[in-house]
Amino acid sequence: MSNISDWVRANIRSLKPYSSARDEYTGKVGLFLDANENSIGSVSDTKNNRYPDPHQSEVKAMISKILDLEEQNIFLGNGSDEAIDLLIRIFCEPKEEEIIVLPPTYGMYKVAADINNVAVTEVPLDENFDLDVDGILKAVKPNTKILFICSPNNPTANMMSPERVEIILQNFAGIVVIDEAYIDFTEKKNMLHAFKLYPKLVILRTFSKAWGMANIRLGMAFGDEELIRFMNNVKPPYNVNGVTQDIALNALKNLDKKDSMLKDIKEGRSVLINKLAPLPLIEKIYPSDANFILVKFWDSAGVFSHLLNHKIIVRDRSKQPGCENCLRITVGTKEENETLINTISELG
């Protein structure tokens, strides 16, 4: 097995990361005249005039306890999107190397590659929205560096078969990124600790879904210590602001609230499926391991327009491969779910 550094771009391997003022002095008490901050204060309160911890040490310490991981295996970023972008920049030489994505899937993998001028090979999921293992392995070229797998997948809501994921991990030599943004909404086994067996595996998670904190923009990546070190070397020094860190710390101390929300969302998902499935205008509701459902209508455009007229906004995924006439519907509150069901029922 190749070392991770062998897959990293040469200029990133030799990069000397930026050293911030908070790297040179990590104490919390002192006369801080080193970072050219406004020493008097700020227009909001006396805390926001200081730069945040560039290493998010307190947040990582809490996460490591909850997930039973070492802090050096944790990366925190400005949403999962920052981690996606960093991985492409670290491992893929622009105009020379490429990634593989598996549509229908989360669109930011391709967007981040396009921004970095990295080619994208698409290998569609099979008819059950599962991994086409043969298709993926046949698509691999000498310049293929990263494979992105979303599981549970967006927009199809399903987990990828663990047996197929295992085959990929054993046979693809590059970096495998498994995006587990929706993993808390399923009882199926996650891949969080698998990077200990597969050092070139990266797991992505987020505070946006189960934690209910999309507004604070905090994403997580978990992986081999060397790989995480490269991510920290390339990221901006203060990529996660102090307000976000404070909010995340408070949330991590309140696991009961998260568990309660998860219970309510799973119950709401069951209600949506059970109430919508018998409606004649619905052809199929796909199984869901996420906080949303993918619904195949006979006339998705008509349903979408009807909902929009009632100011109910869902996501039209009908142009995605294999998702013809499909709408993606997020599980709402009990009242929102009832309104959605009643509004769709008006169409017959």
C-alpha cells in the first residue's frame, strides 16, 4: 500500500504552512500584542476582537470523546464543502488528474473539481441506486486520485451496500471519501472507524443535519493522522470562527436534545411515507436512511408547481440520472408534514 504522501501533490508535500500568532502562543491568559487585533474591543462585545483558536482544540476534544477518536484524526472546516475542496486541492493536480463521482449524488463534489480545474468521471449508480462496482473499477485511470461516495446518498436517501464499499476499499488505490452527512438518521452500520484499516479513507460528517445547526457552517472530516495533517496545513489559519466554536461546544454538551430531534425526525419520516404512499399520483417512494424522502410521481412537474403555489418548497430532482419525475422532500415538523400531506392530497 502506498503512503498517503505519495498521492499528495508535490507542492503540497513541500508546503510550509502559515504560522499564526495563536500557533506561537497557545495560552488563554496574557498581554496579547502579537496579532494586530483591536486591543480595545469590538462593536459587539469584548470577546470578538480576538482571533479564534485555529485548531478548534476544545471542540475536537469533545468530539473525540463522543466518537471515540483521537483528536489528531479530526479536521473541522467551514462546512463539509471546505473539506471537499481541500481534498481535491491536496491530491489532484489541475488539468492533469481527476476524480470519480457517482450520480445521482451531491453536486458539490463536481463543482469543487470544476473550480479547481480537475476532471470529473461520472459512473452512475445502478438501478437500485447502489454502487456499480465493476463500472467504478473499470473507470479508474492512472491519473484518478479521489472517489466520492455519498452514503446515505443525496438525493436518493439510501445507504450504499457495505459489501460493495468494502470491495472498492480493497481494490481502489486512491483516496476514498465517504460522505456520511445523513448517517445519524439510520440504524445501519457507519464507516467512521474504517480509516484505521484503510488509511486513504476519509469520512465526512456535518453539524448541519442531525445537530440542526446548518447556520453555523461546521463540517467534520475523519481520517489517518497524516492525511488530516495535510488538510490542516492547507486550510486558512482561522477557518472556523469563534462564534461557531462556542455554539458547537454548547451543542456537544446536549446530546439528549440531539437524540430527541432524531427520534422526532424518524417518526415524521415514517408518517410521511405511510400517508403519501397510498396516493394514486405517487408511483413510488424510495426507502430512506436520511432526513428526507425521494418520491417518484406520475407528474412531478404538476405536483411541484402545485406545492409552490402553496408556498411549499421541495427539491425537483427529476433531471438527475435515474430520478425522472422525482421530488426530494425534507422531513419537516409535525405541522409542516401534515400541511404537505394535505396539500398533495388535494391533487387526488
